[in-house]
Amino acid sequence: MVAAVRLMPRLELVGETLRAALKDLAVQAPDWVRTVAQTDWYERYQRRIEHGRLPKGKEARDSYAQTVGEDGFALLDMLAAATTPPHLRELSSVKTREVIWSQQYERTTEPKSSGRSSGRRPVRWKALTELPGAAEQLESPYDLDARYRTKRDTHWLGYRVHDTETCDLTEISLITHVHTTPATVHEAQCTALIQEALNKRPLTPREHIVDAAYVGAALLVKSAHEHRITLVGPPRPKAGWQNNVAGAYGYDQFTVDWERQPVQCPQGKWSLPWRERRDPSRDPWFAAHFRTQDCAACPTRSLCTRSPRQARFFKLLPREQHEALQQARAMHATEAGQKRYARRAGIEGTISQSVRSFGARRTRYRGLPKTHLQQVITAVAINVRRIVAWFDEVPKATTRTSHFAALAA
């Protein structure tokens, strides 16, 4: 979902952020602004930055970025003065300027000698590699919740919406929940939140059929334990080149002894007892290492590892997660599993309907709360249309086929 703001280049972002702050300050305290504004500010920030022309050439652009950065910090110093009305520091545009300046600039110490002959400047324009990640970086001073996202060949600034609908084949399909997030929030982070919201209403489903991005080992277990929901979807493909090469030793060919805690390879060798590993941002996992001497003398080493010296390394999830993931993969590989998952295709029609008939691809408002409200109202409108069609006994539309394509049948 595309935000109602433009994606600004860095120079335009900092210039427009400072201009917006000066504009709001001029409205709230015009006399104070007259006393602190520098003469060249009126020329530099009197109009929207997009209506002017940014400098060309690296040296000129760097100089402009430096000037804007120094102007912004000068305004910050003036706002911090004891004689400044306190309410001016609380303006949203002023706070936004502070955040964007902390992301785009670094304030350095003034040189002790007079002038700037040493080349050191009080403000440093950060390099691209120093900028925060997409989840934290502000891209516009007018929408602080919109984030930039790249997914395969698609790039956009804005949000993501996750619709949940009923999919009983003999009943009307209605949207039961709408979850809206900034664009950088991954689908797997939404699965548990959606299920908790459905459980509170209560609209807890027996089966929750989702796309691959919403499935994970921990989510499979958590859905079953906490909400008694069967999470149905294609798990992520198995990692490692061995699982994609015919004849190679993939994870399925190893035997796990959960009691003694070693792993046995296809050649009958046992690994060292595994050790638990913990990462603050991830669930615990176990590392099982095979002995170097066993792997070095193995006649089928090329089918197991490509490392010239290191032994095979085996990564394991906790037993319950491991078994849930294996079971989900086995189920999805069957014909019954594919048929079961095919019912999720209906949500693609819902997304198409919301985009084509209700303009859901673009948000009409700025900020996550209003954007979410727009999506909720859109879902209500879709439900009303479907209920009317249900009572009028209008059959569900099928996938469109052109007259030319129909001749192939």
C-alpha cells in the first residue's frame, strides 16, 4: 500500500524537513522567529524544496547538505535557549526535525583554532552506509509511519495490509480481520498478532490457511498450543545445497536421537552431543558437529560437505518445532495437502477486489492509524457488497478468461 507522500532524495528530505519546522514556528511564534532567523534562511526555505532546484555536482550538493545541517543545528540551539517559549520545542515538526537530523547528520566538536583551516566542520553529513535500517529511517517529514520496502522487483514507500477472510466453500466469504503495518514489518511477525485478535473477538478459526511468509516452526507450535489453530501453509524450503542436489545428503537422511542428543549421518557416524545456542533476536537452536576425523576419511564426503577441511555441521530446532516443521512439509507435499492449501487462493480475489474496486493500493491519509481505518472501512464495504450479492443469489465470479484464451479450450 503506497503512502500519500513522495519518496524524497536525501537533500530534499533534510531541506523540506527544516522548511516545515520553520513554517510551523512562524505560525506559532512569528515574533520569536523574526529575532532568530538568519537572513539567508528566507531565501533558502521560503518555498517547498521540490519547487526549487537542488545543486548539481557532488561538491555543490555536499556543500548544500552541510549548510542545511548547520542551519538545523543552529535552530536546535536557539530552541534550547532558556528564553525560548517551551511549547515551541513540543511541535511535531520540530521533533521530526530532531529525529531526521540524528539520522542524517553527526555533530562534531568545533576546532579550537579560529577559522576552519583544519578542514574539520561542526556538522558531518553521514555516508549512506551509516544511515539506520529501513525499519527506523524516516523518509518524509509528513508521514512518520511510512517505510521504504523492497520485495523482489517491487519497491514502495508506505504500508502493508493483511486481510483475513472466511473460506468455507458453501458459505459466504467475509473479511473478519484487517491488520495494517509499516511496509518493513515482515509477514511472520503478523501471524501471532492476527490470531490473538481473532481469538479475542471471538472468531478463532480451526484452520488458518496462510502464505509461505506467514509460516515458521515456532508459529506452527504456538498456533496449536495457545489458540488451538492448525496453521496451514507451505513452510520455507530446506536450507543447504544438499537438499537441492540429487544424491546429496540432505537433512532428511540424518537420524536424530532426541534422548542421547547426537545425530547419525547416512554412513553411520555419530556427531558430538549438541549444544544449545541462543540469539537474543531468535529462538534457541542446537548445534551438532561431526568429528573432523570421521568426515575426513568418509568416502562420500563430496555428497555431504563442500568444505575442504571442516566437518559437517548440523543445525537443529527444538524437538517440538522440528517435528512440527517436518510434519507440515510432509503434509504440504501430498495431493491432499495441496488441495487443502488451494482454498487460500480466494484471498487473492479479495485483494484484487479491494484494489480495483475500492482503491486500496493507495492510502488517502497520512499516518498508520488513519491508514488502518481506511482499510477497515474498505473491508466493511467489501463485506456489504458480498452480503447483498449473497441475498440476491449472485454466484461468485470465476477467474476472467479472454475470448481469445477461451478458444484454446
